[in-house]
Amino acid sequence: MSKSYPTNLTQQQRELIEPLIPPSLTSGRPREVDIWDALNTIFYVLCERVFINKKIKDTAIISQNTYST
């Protein structure tokens, strides 16, 4: 199990999207990555990026207001 983050899927959320996750194929190599860990990672990156972009925009607005006359 990976580290827990606020962006991780809850059990209810997992149950909602589980039917959308394709099953592992019987032929070929078995999956090496846990699908739920991959999804949690994607959500973490997306949420952090939104947070960082918001901070950058807020900083830019403050900077513009500071130097306007």
C-alpha cells in the first residue's frame, strides 16, 4: 500500500469507477502496476498542479496590484 494523500480515492469512489477499469488480460505479461495506485498518482498530480497554478495566478495578481500606480 502506498502513502495516503488527501487526493486518494475513497472506497466509495473506487466502487463507482471499478466497472470502468478493464480487467487484466489473461494473455501477455501480467500487470506490474496497481491500477488504484496509478489513479491516485494521476489525481495527486492534477490536484497539485491546479493548486500551484492558482498560487502563481494569485501571486501575479498581487504583484500587478503592488506596482500599479
